[in-house]
Amino acid sequence: MPELPEVETIRRGLAAHVTGRTITAVDVLHPRPVRSHPAGPDGFALDLTGRTFGVPARRGKYLWLPFTDGDALLVELRMSGQFRLDTPAAPLPPHARVLFALNDGRELRYVDQRMLGGLTLSRGGAVLPREVAHIARDPFDPRFDVHATAAAMRRRRSAVKAVLLNQQVVSGIGNIYADETLWRARLHHLRPAAELGPRVAVSLLRHAGDVMSEALAAGGTSFDSLYVNVNGSSGYFAHSLNVYGRGGEACPRCGAPIERVPFGGRSSHFCPRCQRRR
């Protein structure tokens, strides 16, 4: 699932091209991405045609495209959702699901190979859709309070990585950037968050912001074609990862072999020398 840097990259790409554009027609090629719309695919197309996009917005991994009338198109990208912008005459990319014709002659295409994501019309959701109101602020949010978030983390007995992944504590961090953050902070992923001192917890969150800022500058992390920007370009932060996906390789800091172990249905990558479990 795309994490904060990938979603922010997509948001910026959309903002540069769809802000102020009006939808002149909608073509739903497959009903699954709009399955939550009460009136079905035809009703979805009818309800969105004629609306004008405001500036795309994001909280953590969650993206929405506000309309100037106060509603919003809430987007769940999940594993393989993406947007592509092209001319109507250009060949459709594989797995194109919904097409939005824009008043500048271009076409915004929602593509989703696995169809785990979806598009939802959020009534009154232009500022903050109610569907994501429970999601915590992320380190890129101007109103993110690093000290309050650190205190909330330290009230949890769960493993520190589980707390980093908890979107109701701090949003935007997924498996990739949690591993990278913990490596920079020299913390073992199973250490209870409640054992962290105030300064360590604050430092951990600042490391998370730094890691994701660097990833954003690189366009995010792409391992395959499931994540691309609106122009089809891939992110290249994968070349800068220190531990994630590098099990068995030497730690860039100390040279010890990086370990990969199961964690909550996923994997954790860490250096057993730099990140000792206390």
C-alpha cells in the first residue's frame, strides 16, 4: 500500500493538472471501484459530471479530491490504485477502471490492477471527509504536534513498530518507512513504546519525518509498476533504503547482516547489532 511519500507525490501531480478543471463526462469501465456509491456506476457518473476540482488534499495515506461545491472524491489507492493523465486518443493503460473527461481536453484515468481500492463521493468532505476524520495527523501536517504524539506513543505497551503503524496515533507511516525510521533511531522493532523516554520518542518521530521527506524528494518508493506518478514515472527511493528489503545484506552503518523476520503478517528488517532488543 502506498505510504505518505507516494500518496503525496500523487497528490502533487494531480494538483498541478486537475485543480480548477471541470469533469465533462465519466465512464465507469468496471463497477467494483465505485461499489460504495448507492446509485451504482451510472449514478456515480451522473453525480460527478459537471463538478469542478479544487486542490487535492491528503491526510497520512488518505487522498481526496475536493470539489468546489463542498463535496469530495475520496480515493483509496490500496495495493495498486493509481491515476494517469493523458489524451483520450492515447491507448488505455492495462487495468483502467474509471475515466474522467476534463474540460481541457485531457482524461484522468483511475487504474487499479487488483481492484482493492475505490472511489467514494464524500458529501461535505471537501475540507476533511468524515470517512478519514479519525485518522491522526502526519509529520508533514503543519498542525502536527510532535510532543503530543510522542506522549501518545509512550502510553502504549505495544511494540514500537506497531505504534508507528497505528494510523490513529500517527498517520502516513507504513512498513517500509517504519523499518527505515527504526534503523535510523537504532531501536528494535519489538521494544515496547512505553519504554521510550520522551526525548527518544520525539527523536523517533523526527527521524520518521526525515525519512519520508527524503523519500518524497525521490518521488517515493517503487518496486514494480503498481505505484507510479500521474505521468507514469516511478519513484527511486528504493535505491536509498538502508534495511527494508535488504535481508542478508550488510548493514550500511556497522556491516552486520540485516535480518528479516515476520511481524504482524508482514516482515521487519533490522540490524541485530545496531538495533539490539533490550
